[in-house]
Amino acid sequence: MAWIIAAVIGGIIGLIYGSGINDRRRLNSLINFIIGATGGVLGIWFFFLVLGLASASATVDIALMVLWSIIGAVILMAVIDAVNYAIFRSRMRRMEDRIEDRMDARAERRMREERGYAHEYDEDIDAEEEEHKYKKRKK
């Protein structure tokens, strides 16, 4: 019974934690609930069973169970959020690099067109753009 209560409390904490995250990095509400529930159960397991932080009173045990499930849910959500943020930032950096590379190639092409010798290199640039489109479709 304690595991179910810990899972529900952790799930609610996961939903609350997930609602405060930036929209681009926000996970699905069901996923937030599952991660929070898992964190709540892991918090109970770690603090009660591994560390043995329980008391002799049943009332205090319930309060500690709620506390440990909240702490476990918050810790797991923070870890998942940090990993998700790192993945998000690396994707954004790759996208920014691609945009910057395309802008550089277009600026170089314009500069060559203005100088009058653009036709020599146009085939190389077109081939590179086709290769980039092919790689993009392949992913």
C-alpha cells in the first residue's frame, strides 16, 4: 500500500514539476506522471530500505513516506530534466551550426556572383546542398 501512495504522490509532484518547465523542453504529462511516480517509489525504497530512515511510530512513518516520495520524485525529475536540457541544447547548437553554414555558403555565392565568377563554383555548392538534403532525408 505504501508503494501505491508513494507512486501517486510522486506522480502528482511530477505533474507539478513538469508544468513549470519551458514549453520546448516539456515532456508529456503522462511521462511526467510516470517519472514522478518512479521517483516517489525510488525515494521510499532508498530512504526507508537502503538508509533505514524510518521511525517507530506509524504516523511519523506516513509523514516520512510522503516526504521521501516527494524528495525522490523531485530528484528524479531534476535529473531527467537536466538530461533532456542537454539533449535539447545539443540539438539547438547543431541546428544553429547548419543555419550558419548555409548562410555562409549563400553569402559566398552572392559575393562570387557580384564579382562575376560564380559559374565556376556553382556546381560544387549545388552538389553540397543536394548531399545535405539527401542526408537530411536519410535521418
